[in-house]
Amino acid sequence: MSEVRAGSLFAALPRRAAVERVDDLLAGGPFRLLRIVSSGQATPPGEWYDQDDDEWVVLLRGAATVRLADEAAPRRLAPGDWLLLPAGCRHRVEWTAPDGPTVWLALHHVAQGGDR
Amino acid sequence: MSEVRAGSLFAALPRRAAVERVDDLLAGGPFRLLRIVSSGQATPPGEWYDQDDDEWVVLLRGAATVRLADEAAPRRLAPGDWLLLPAGCRHRVEWTAPDGPTVWLALHHVAQGGDR
């Protein structure tokens, strides 16, 4: 890359949105950096994320609970709380705050084999 | 990596510290993820950062001004504001808030050639 870029993670936040909003901040290299804005969404019942990539994710605004498949109770996340989820670590978002945007920053370490 | 890890970017914040505090969150792969906590520190007068790596940096708490060498005026950063600084983009932190911690999250894309 060769140009300075700038933005705000808290700009253009949807107040209420029917679906999660996902914006790519960086992509194309060995990692992918995303801003995700939830508006009360959760992972659909019975579904789990099961990723090929390691993911580091931090909640920056709002609130959520995240359930890991091998844990009995969900984890409650407040602003600043981060999780490092290794590839293959099944997890789901059980709940996000219904009364305002929940902002996540997610860093995916793309598995060997190329850009996706 | 194989184990879930968790933490908070806002935990164990020094209230006032004589030097910036830098914590590695992720390292050893093609990128390095750092939490930096400033307590009023700035880049020493006349000095510039001039890095071999691309850096994506976001201010999450506090306030700062960052000067890019090819810009006349510094940029004021508030929580959520991020910058993508390509390798070789000379920059310096002119000021950080003196009255409380300024928390940064910095992602360095390590240049080709190995882990550092």
C-alpha cells in the first residue's frame, strides 16, 4: 500500500439495522481487518461459527454475549473486551444489545494458501 | 495457536506513567498487534517514526495529535479514529492527553523476510 488512509470506527453507525453491517478495513494480505456493527442480531439458533482462520475480536461499543462450544456459560463482553479464537474454535454470538449499535473489530489471520 | 485467550484493552491502565506502556497482544506471525498506553507522552522533538512495516493504528480512549511529515497541520484523533500509515510514511505523535490514559491499538504488517 502507499497512501495514508483515515477513518473512524464510530462513523456512520446505523442506529437500527435489519442485518449486521460488515466493512472491510484491510484485506488482501495475510490478514483481514473488519468492522462489524450489530443491532441486536445474534447467530441464528443452533448455528455455530467454525472458521479456518484464527480470529482476534474486540468489542468496542455496546454489549454482547459470546458462547464457546466447549463452555457451559456464555461470556459477557463489554467495551475493550477481546477474544482470541483459534481456527476451529466453534462459537456463536448469543446476544447483542438491542438498544444501540454494538461495534466489533475483528482481525482474521488468513490460513495458509492465499488471499480470500 | 490452539487456545482461547481473553483480555480487556482497558484493563490495568496506568493512571500516570513516566513512559508509554506497550503490550504485545499477538506476535510471531506476519503481523504484530499491540496495545499502547500513553500518559501525555509525545515523540521527542525533531524525531520521526519511519517504519519498514505498514501500520494500522486506532485511538480507542483519550486524545492525540499526529503529524505526518508531508502535511502542514497535525491531525487530531478522537476515540475510534484510525490511520493507515504505509511503510516509510514519516510521522510523529505531537501530543497525547495529559489528564488520563490514551489507549491505542496498533497493527503492524511485518515486511517480507520473517518474524520479528
